[in-house]
Amino acid sequence: MVPVPRDYAESKPATLGLRQALVTTFKNRAFRIYLFGNVACWFGFNIISLGIPFYVTTLLGLIIFLHYPEDEVAALRSESSLTVD
């Protein structure tokens, strides 16, 4: 025998509209602190992950070769060499 949901749970329809629900949610200080931390972590992770290719190619002077033919590799190496006058 499968229990019927009304036997163990009492449900009521939502009485708040969308605007009132958002206002109530953002009045919760703990949620705002959590949201700030979550957004800061997300931005930090994305900034670091987007900066790694720049760091590797420009600052370290390396090129990551995955599937380039040898002639393209040689051309890329000659273009990426840094010269100091």
C-alpha cells in the first residue's frame, strides 16, 4: 500500500505574490550574506579561470600546443617571442 500524500503532509497554496516573496527573501540578512559570498566566490573563480590563459601565453611566454601542425607551431613561436630593444 502506497501512502497518500495527504496522510502525512499538509500543503497549502502560496499566498505571497512574486514581488512580496522577493521582498521577504531579501529582508533575510543571512540570505544576503550568503548571496554576497556566493557571488564573490563565483566572480573570483571566473576571473582566475579567465586569467590563466593570459598568464600562460603572455606573461610566461608559453604557448599550449594541442593539435597544431608543425609549421603553424613555428609561426606561432616566432610571433610570440618577446624582444627588448
